[in-house]
Amino acid sequence: MKVGFIGLGSVGGKLAGSLLRNGIDLRVHDLDPAAVAEFVARGARDGGGPAAMMRDCDVVITCLPSPAACRAVVEEMLPEVGAGKIWMEMSTTDAGEMVRLGGEVTARGGEAAECPVSGGCHRADTGNISIFMGGERATFDRVFPLLRILGRRILHTGPLGTASTLKVMTNYLATANLLTCCEALVTMKAAGMDLSTTYEAIRISSGTSFVHETESQMILNGCRDINFTMDLVKKDIGLFQKIARDRGVPLEISPLMVSIFDDGIARYGERAQSDRIIERLEEATGLSITAPGFPSEMVDDEPEEPGYEVVPPR
């Protein structure tokens, strides 16, 4: 199977690396020539561009920063779509746009699969990340061999649009948890608590979470580098807010989260790391929320192994 991968950023580059590491015949494309050159040096081929990749490959995977970028790439690929061709979208995008673009692909005889990932860049790097897959069951079965390389836990969520909707929801929850972790750490520092002890108190208690056990470590180290930027957070929680607004759900916490990240972007810039959101509280209190002994990057210490399908209880 010939596979094309478009978008070699923080997440896409790691996902593409898993395919290359596992012997997949891989072609790559990115707006950054250096990213393409690095993959070519590792054994991939330069795909040339979206249209050429769809023409030459059985499956083309996109992992792009915005729905607009996704739309532009897919529109370039569409003339080359035909029977047997598969488009897989692995970024977090708008469900309605995914359904529309997927419809364009299937109208030309191809197949579409939305496969957003969740679990952090460190797990994307080792093939241990979780994957939601929205699309026809027959398409799921066709791409499952690739999904088993790209991720560990794989959930078929239903038709196109369902995976994107669920992924936006999980990013909303993760962002809410990040903000509460920030408030907890700053408040404990103000109360005179040792921050290393505070970290462990949260970790071994009912207050723990995936976000705490990853992002709190990046905050306390001081690097605040979780490989996810504020503009991406704003996009994701904005998509969740849109889902609720379109369906008449009167959310209270979500609009506040959007305003907090609007302020963070105004202070630190769109491409600032999302964990820097704690600096708003550091500046307001004059406190430094750091502690010794925490790593400067997250590393997945789970061994790489083939992924498996997660089946919901019925």
C-alpha cells in the first residue's frame, strides 16, 4: 500500500514517523521544504504536492492546522480521486466541513475517513496515541492496518462527522482541566504549599488526570512546552462552543474559557505554548509556579505495540 502524508507539523510529523519506522511505502508533503527533506533523508519520498500524491498513492493522510488548510488541500486532490482512493483526515477539524469534503471524495468514487488523534505528541511519536475513526465500517476495515501502526486504542465512532465532534469535546475537557490545574497550583503556592508535594497530592488522588500528569509537569519545569499552541486551543474550544450554540445548549464555562484564551493570545501571541496560560495568574499574584525535578519534555515510556479496536459496551 502506497501512503501519502500531508502536514509534517508537531503531530503530523510524529504520526508520519510511525509509518516510516514500520516500513510503510511513504510519500510526504509540507509547506516547509526542510520538513520534507528530513523525511526524504530517512527514507520517505517527496510527494510533490497534494494532487500528485492522490494520483500516486492508495491512501493520502492529511494532518493540518485548520479547516481552511484542510479544505484547500482536499480541493487540490479532488481531480485525482477515483475508485479505490482513500482520504484520511487526522487533525481536529469542523465536523460539518469534514462531512462536506468527504461527500466530495465519495462522489468521485473514493472513500473518506476522519481519524483525529488524542493523547499528546509524546504518544503520537511512539504509535501509542488514541484514534477516533468516523466513516463507513468497510472503510474502517480497509485503513485499520494503518491505524494499528499510528495508534494504540482505536474507536470507530460512526459515520463521518462523529469523530470530529467527539474529538472537539475531548479537547474542550482537556482545556478545562488545564485551566483548573493552573488555578489549583497557583492557589496552593499562595497558601504556602510545596509545589512538588502539591503535584503528588493531585496525582495520587481523585483530582488527577491525564492533563495533570503531563501538562502540570511542563508548567512546574518552567519550559511550558507541551507542543500545542494557544491558537490551536482557541480553534478547538471555539469549535466546541459552535456545536453547543448551533444546538441551543446554554453553556456557561465554555464562553469563559474562550475569553481566557483570547486574553492569553493577546498577551503572549497565537503561537505561544498553551501551558503559558498559567502566566496570567503568575503575573496577577507575583508568584512563580515552578519546582525542581520535573522534566522539560514528555516522553512516552510505554513500549510500542500494535493498536487494537476499542468496542463500546452495548
